[in-house]
Amino acid sequence: MGGDHAPAMVIDGLEIAVERHPHARFLLVGDEPTLTALLAHRRRARGACTIQHAAVAISADMKPTQALRTRDSSMRIAIDAVARGDAAGVVSAGNTGALLTLAKIVIKALPGIDRPAMAAIGPSARGDVVMLDLGANVQCSVRNLVEFAVMGDVFARTVLGLPAPTIGLLNVGSEDLKGDDTVRQAAEILRASHIGPQFHGFVEGHDIAAGTTDVIVTDGFTGNVALKTAEGALKLIGGMLREVFNRNMMTRVAYLLAKPGLDRLREWLDPRRYNGAVMVGLNGVVVKSHGGTDAQGFAHAVDVAMDMVVHRFNDHIREDLARIGLDKRAAREKNANVAGLAPA
């Protein structure tokens, strides 16, 4: 029931998603009469969906604390279904703060994860790039950044299909001495870990769009600022192009000549292709769709959730976190032996 054009947009998106995932089944949580009427005109979605009635919907401006107290909302019922294991994941275009708060408290973090993070895919000069955290954690510790790197690696392998994605730690410079103690210590741990060969080192802001690495790791404050800056830059460029090509008759003719290339650029940068931010590190799949998306964008968010479920995203995170633990223990033992001490 969440989103600017819900619930019709959600049902239309599922009509597309069912064609891509014919074996998937969906639990629709919301106002049953409204959903039943919408499904009556969408044959494919109707055959794959079960409706669970919820009379209450979380509004876009509801505070997370109030959403927690609203136990009969469609969002809460959907998240409860994931927590019980009745559903493998949840996709919502609703209130972001409410969704993240409910997911962290009800579904809870995976064992060994200190803080879940928000991850998403964006365009770059060399292809798609994964970035996390995008705002779930404003301040992060060394442990958080290391865990984000592990989860970003698994995310890139699961959703982008990259066998060995490269990982960069966002910093104010690429030199090893740049940044504060937190990023430098995280870099040391990552270099010594099993994903060390994939760890590129420090990257800067311009490396995000350049596609220097497949995964960009940062704290939520920096990541959110970078994300909003990129969104603003794309809107600015789009507006400037429209202004240039609408200036006079000659520029309109030039637009007709350039249209095939511009159409390709528009397709490449289409935000619907990147819809579906993922709350990684939870004991279940949680995907946040942009509230203003359309059916195509929502279907893509479903695609992301399906990839994570089918390719056992959380199982791989558990496995890789265990390996990081072994890597850190081996490093401690090595340092103790070098110092002539018995390992703990």
C-alpha cells in the first residue's frame, strides 16, 4: 500500500515480475477489496498472488516510533511474515524510515552482524556499481566497514553476477596514509582477509562514477550525501540538455539527429533500472523500492529480491563472515608468533 501510485503501481509491477519469475508466489498485504478489484484485470498477477487483508497503511510522514506501535499495518504484517519464515523477503515502496526500523527490530540482524546497511546499484562508466551504506548508519566503526565490505562483495556476486568483484573504501584520498584511523584500520583488516585480492584500497568521490571498483564501501552519512549528489547531478544534466535542444529550430533539428544516442543514454541512466535498495545484514530479504517509481521500477525491485533469495544471499554472508573471523584470528596468532609470544 506504500508509494506515490500504490497500490495500482505495485499490482502492475507484479504483472511484469510474474512473467520474469513464473514460479514465484507473492503475498499481497493491504486493503483486500481494493487489491481484489485491481487483480481482476491482471491475469498473470492474479494467479501468483494471495491477499492478506490489512485495514491500516503506514503513511509517508508517519514517524518510525509510531509505525512500531501500529502492529496491524500492512507493512508490519508483511515484515512479520518474513520474521516467521512465511515469506522469504519483503518489497515495499512505503515509508523508508518505518521500513528500516521495523525490519531491524522485527526481522533482526544476522548473527555476527553488528549493523545492517543499505545497499543499492548505480551506473558508472564501466558498468553497474554497488554502494553501501547509503544512510542506515551515520557513524560507523572499523567492524561496521569490514562487514559492509563483506556484504557488498556478496551483493555484487549475487545481483550483478560478478565472480570476484573489486572493492574500494571511500576516502579523502587514495594514499594509504589518508583518512582517519577507522578507515585505515578497516583497510588493514580487508587486505589481510580472504577478499584481500579483491580489495583495491582507498577510492575517492570521482571513482564512483568512473567505476574504478565494483563495490564502494563507506559510512551512511557520506554514502547518502554521495547518492543525493549524484541524483541531483543527473537531474541537472537532463534539464540542461532539454534547454539546449529546445533553444531554436537548429537545435531541435540537432536533437532529431542525436536522438538515437540520447535514447540509449536515457535507457542507460534510467532510474527504474536501479530501483530497489537492499537492507543487507538482516535475517531475511528486505528491498526498498523508490516511492515514486512506476510498474517497471517496482518489477525491478522484485527482481533484486528474487536474486537474493534464489542465490542464497544471506547464507553466503554467514559463510564469508566466518572466514573473516578466521582471517583475523590467524593474523593475531601470526603477530604473536613474530613477537615471540604464545598465541591466545
